[in-house]
Amino acid sequence: MPDILFFGDSLTAGYQLRATESFPSRIQEKLTVQNLPYRALNYGVSGETTAGGRQRLAGVLARFEQLGVFVLELGANDALRGIPVRETTQNLQFILDEVKRAHPEARRVLVGLEFPFDLGPLATLGGGRMGHYAQEFKALFRQLADKNEVDFVPFLLQGVIGQRHLNLPDGVHPNAEGQKLLADNVWQVLEGVLGT
């Protein structure tokens, strides 16, 4: 049975939620209902940056003989730390390259993110540098998807970000209902990748 590997951070891991409430688990429910022969496996690690993912990748890929799809969701923690967009881009490119090298038959899906907070007054600080960073950060995902000709989820948190009732009290991490919407956002692309 080919595997769908979800490689990401707390958004994938389902921070402070039961494992069954994470969006990869919700994807598994969709696969089961449609009787599709795939296993959705959650390799999300809370707090992970793209650099951390880069270091962890080889050990994860080595566990798989038959990888059907690799879903890459990393970068939010880079943005929170203000890591240069160039560095985030290089790390994501490395991960995409390594997956292709190790599993050339696997389809790759890149998940787009946007700077996780409403910048508000921050955007005007430092001559608008924060706003510029947010624009660059958002753009890097589509640029990488186009360059690598991989399938692309435009924005994981579409419909969830800024919705208090869909997030945990921290306002950053989706709750169980929010994770259902994340699954829907990913499924819109993944369904076509799987040829359903």
C-alpha cells in the first residue's frame, strides 16, 4: 500500500489535539470513505523549522520503501523567528530535491503558508520591512512550486486564520474544527494528485 507522508510542523502534528484530530488523520478518513489504497502518515513535529526538517529528513525517508506522495508543510516557525526568506527557500528546495532523489516515483505536494499573524501596526515599523517580509514569505511557496513543477496547496490556513472559533486560545494553532478545514484545503489538491 503506497504511503502519503505528511512532513511538517505543529500545523501538521495537530498541536494540543488528539492524533485523530490532526488534518492528516482527517485525510485518512477521506481515503477510507473513498476506498483508496493509501495510508496517511503524520510526521509533523511541533516547533519545527525548515532547518530542523532538513536535518530530520534522511531518517524519515529511510523508513519508506514505497512512497506515493510527500506533502511538505514547513516554514511557519521560520516566519515567527524572522529567518531570512532566502534561507527558508533553500531549506525547502533541499527537502524537495532529496525526496525526488530518494523516491523519484513519489508525487510531491508543497503546502503554501502566509505570515501567521495580522501584522497590524507592526507592518509600518522599520519602514515597512515586516510587510515586505510577509509578501516575500508568501511568494516563496508558489515560486518553489512552479520551479519544481510540484502540486501546490495555495494556503493551508485558508478560512481558518483569524477565526477565533476555529483556533486554540493562542490564536495561532487550529482546533479540531479548524483542522477539518485544513484537511479540506489539502484534499482539494491531493484528490487530483491521487487521480480520484
